[in-house]
Amino acid sequence: MSKPSPTRTVDRSHAEALDAADPLASWRDEFVINDPELVYLDGNSLGMTPKRTVAAVRDVVETQWSGDLITSWWKHDWLNLPLVVGDELAPIIGARPGEVVVNESTTVCLFQLVNVALDLGSDDERRGGVVAVEDTEFPTDRYVVDGIARLRPGVRVRSGLTDLDGVDVVVRSLVDYRTAALHDMAAETARAKAAGAVTVWDLSHTAGVVPVDLTTAGADLAAGCTYKFLNGGPGAPAFSYVRSELHDRLRQPIQGWFAQQDQFAMDEPFSARHGMAAMMNGTPQVLGLTAARSGISVTADAGIDAIAAKAHALANYTLDLADALGLRTSTERPPASSGGHVSVNHPDATELQVQLADRSIIVDKRDPDVLRLGLSPLTTRFVDVHTALTTLHELCDRAPIRS
């Protein structure tokens, strides 16, 4: 299908026609929208609130916690909630049952998995090794790697992923948080394995917007958050994935009582549970897990393939409109990008973000000059993109913003 002319692209009626033909348009009604005039293009940082989340959390608070109190751990199976929610998330990322646990923060999950990767195939808990990570990688990933190198004698950090000779562990995001560039998971996993390295994938900017098949790609380890495109809520617990074939070799560094085989045998020495339960730590965050579970269910019901198709359509429309308006972008077209966000570059990005917010248009910013337009497919309309970019164009056309 040929692109519309620049004049047609800039016309709001074109965006309205795209919304009218959108097969996912009705899913926006599944979310709490208090201000229908708000243009929210930051769902790639924090997804909107599903209505079913409000009902589910209310039930846990008012019925389970208030009514059943401590018996809820058994009556409502709170004890196994991280594993249950993990199994519900698994199909969205191409994992098999029993390979995902939803627990802790992304930072903790990455810390555990990098240590697991370093220890694979070795009985030496103080084993060294080389961990490779790009110096442009998401900050948390770099911080975690640096912290592990500080704690484990012999672990060295190498900047860059071009040369993997001598590397033991690779840490990388599937989607670049600045540009939305999408890496080839299967090819990069195979390249690392050929060099003798295990890859820990960060799926935080991927899960819920990109169809991922961890099994087919041969991925060993992965982590990611649930509060972006999975709409799990602020601070919702993250997930860890470990390929089933590695479960017998799991040895993670944080030995909490929920990872103990008999957690109520208080006087017994630690003996790890089997499978992904070995990746659990302390008491599960029941309210956060309930919210994450609801968000995951929305994605599962809408279908990841349909979501990805709309993400691509939104990204292409955003890039077409940006081109027509003369705005500079650093995001390639899908499938080279994830379709989850488009980065617009401007030296006055900080001030522009403020001025857009004053006009009820919420976008994200990354220093020094990036405005990220989050294109969360279940809540973002084409007219939202039109409003944001035409307003941005008008602001850029005015006198210089900086004094």
C-alpha cells in the first residue's frame, strides 16, 4: 500500500479514518480514562489503568485480605501467585509453562539472572568471568553489571558487543529504549553461544508490544517489567525467564524463604525449590501481582499479534506525519524498530516536553534531545498522534524557545 501524500497525511481526517478502521479501537474502552481530552503518549513508560485491574485489586483488598485474612495464602493461593502469573505471561513472550516467574523488580531479576549466567556449568560460587554490555544500554542494566563486578572478585565488565571473544555473559535489551531499534534475538543469541557466552535479555521495552518467541530463538535467560506495555501498574513486579533445560543448574544469589523447598521448616538449612520457584525470594507482592495479572490478561485477550500490527501502523503513521511536518526522528520504520515508540529529536526537547504538557499532551523525554512518543496500541489513537505532532510542529515554528 502506497503512502498518502504529505498533504493528506497532515489532514486530521486521515487520522480519523485510520481510527475508524482500527480493529483494536474498542479496547481503549477497557481502560480508565478520566480526562478524554488528555493525549497520553507515555504508555511505553507507564501503561494506563485497565478497568479490570481496579475490580481485581478491590476484590483482593475488600474480600480476600479483609475477609479471609491470613488464610488467603492458602484459600486464594497467594503462595504460588508469582508462578501462576508467570504461566499466564509465558505465551505472550514465547515461553513454556513453568519457565516464568513474576516476582521482584527488574533490577533484582537482572541481578539474579546475571549471577545465574556466571555460575552456569561451574560449582565455584566465586567464579569470575567477563560480562559484556553496551555503554549505551539502559542504565539499570549497566548499573547491575557494574555492581556484580564489584561484589564478585574476578568478574570484569567489557563495553561493547561487537567482539564477543572471551565473553562469558552478554546483557542486552531487545528493543533500544532511545530509538526503538529491534535486535534479532535468534541471531544474536546464536552469535553469543558460538562465542561461548550466555545472553541475558532485557524485555522491558518489548513485552506486550513485540511478538517474542524465547523458545524458538533459543534464549536461555530473560527479564522484563510489566508496567509498560503490559499495563501492570506503577512498580508492578517484573518477570524472570529461565529455559527449562537449565533449571537443574539454577543457583541464584538471593536465598529467600519462598525459594526454600519447605518454607515453613524454619530450622532447616536452605534447600532450593525446583524449577522457577528457585528464583523466588521473599514474600510475594500480592497487590502488585494482582494488578500485573490483570494487565497481562488484557494483552492476552487482545492478542499480541494484533497489538504488534497496530503498533507498526501507529509507528508508520507517526513517521509519515513527522516527515510531512519536517520534524527530525531517529527511529527506523518497523520491522527495524519495535513500533512501540518513535523518537523525535530537537535541541529544546526539555522545554518542549513542558509546553506540550501544558497543552495536555504527555510525552516522554530522554537527554539530551529526544522526545519519545509512546504508542501503546490498546490506548493510543491515531488522532492522539496527530494532535501531538501538529502541536509540536507549531511550537517549533515559533520564536526560539531558549532565551
